[in-house]
Amino acid sequence: MKNTLIIGASPNPMRYAFKAAHMLKAKGHPFVNVGVKKGEVAGVTIEQPGTVHEDIDTITLYIGEDIQHNYYDYILQTKPKRVIFNPGTENEELESLLKKNNIESVEACTLVLLSTGQY
């Protein structure tokens, strides 16, 4: 199981981050919700960015390129094995930064990866 950090978590059931949290839970993957919204998703409280989790395999992004720069240090300090750029979150600058820090970047949809067994 891949311990996952969702950046951009939202209690809004119309958001893909919300759907990803529920699918991660259903597939048995432990996860951490991080976002600016208050609440919980799939039984896990949404944390404000800041607490660095050292046991994260995958970070999945649900925030746009325009605010990702606010999370660069947080992502690097977390030291994940990979970062998934979901559709609409692609960012060449961050992908380059990840590569320099030996972190795999993947442009894919977390929901598709989970539903096809490729996660």
C-alpha cells in the first residue's frame, strides 16, 4: 500500500480530490488530506499545509500551477518517491525541481491509476 498525501483536499464531493480520497480508502491506501478548506474527507481530517510527513510514497496534486510554488518546499521536505500531476496541474518548473531531487513526476490521473490497478 502506498501512503499518499493529497494536496488540494476538499470536503466538496464534486471535487476530484474528494473522489480520490474515497477511492484511496476503498483500495486500502492510507492517505493524508492537506488543503486550505476545513473539514474531513473519507474520515480523514484536512490538515493545513505545514506538517511534514516523512513516510509518504506518493503526493497527488489537485492544485493549479499558479499556487503550487507555495508548496515547493513542503513537497521537497516530504521527500515522496513520486508526485502525480493530475490533469490541469502540470508544471514544468516543479517537475524539473523534482527531477533534481530524484523524485519521480508522473502526469496522470490518480483516479484512473487506482481504477486500473496501476497505482
